[in-house]
Amino acid sequence: MARDGGSPKFCSATTRRGRGAGEQVGDTGWRKGGTIYDYLNMGGYAAFIWPAYGVAAVVLLGMLLASLRGLRTSERELAALEAARPERPRRRRARAAEPSRPEDGVVNPGNGETA
């Protein structure tokens, strides 16, 4: 912890990398004018991080391709099923089985009078 009681991320003494007082210990220097190499090195863990990104990208790409292939197969199957099915006539809506009530003000199908 720092001598001034601050956060443990800050140190008042010079660190191994030659930073002065108050600079963050875990900072690689990228935001403070470091090189692209410092960023790509990922603080020394690049040998673990970049292959993990690569594996994740390959898995996601494989899942995308498998999904697209399955979509095309399903669309072809649906088109074949729709083409093989004969056109059916549409059903008419069934009329109400019971006569309408006179208080509704609707024509009574039995005698043709309104209420």
C-alpha cells in the first residue's frame, strides 16, 4: 500500500519498470504513449490471450456456418413440402347455430324481423 494511505494499485516508490511515484503498477504504458508492441504483448500474457481469442473466433465462425447451412436445408425442405402439397380450398366460417337475441337489435334468422 502507498505511504499516503491510497489505493494499493499505486505505489510511492519506483517499481521494477522504472516508474516514478504515483504511477499504476499494472499499467503497461499503452495509454501513456507506449508502443503497439506493449499493447500486443498484453503484459507478458500474449501467449495465452491471443490463442484464446483465436479459438473463440474459430468456434463462433463454425457455429455461424453450421447455422446458415441448417437454415438453407430447412428452407429447401419447406419449399419441397409446400410444392408437394395440393392446394386446399379455404373453409368458410360457420354461421352461429343459435338464433340471435332480440335485445341485441340483430335480425333474427328464424323470421327475418328486427328487435
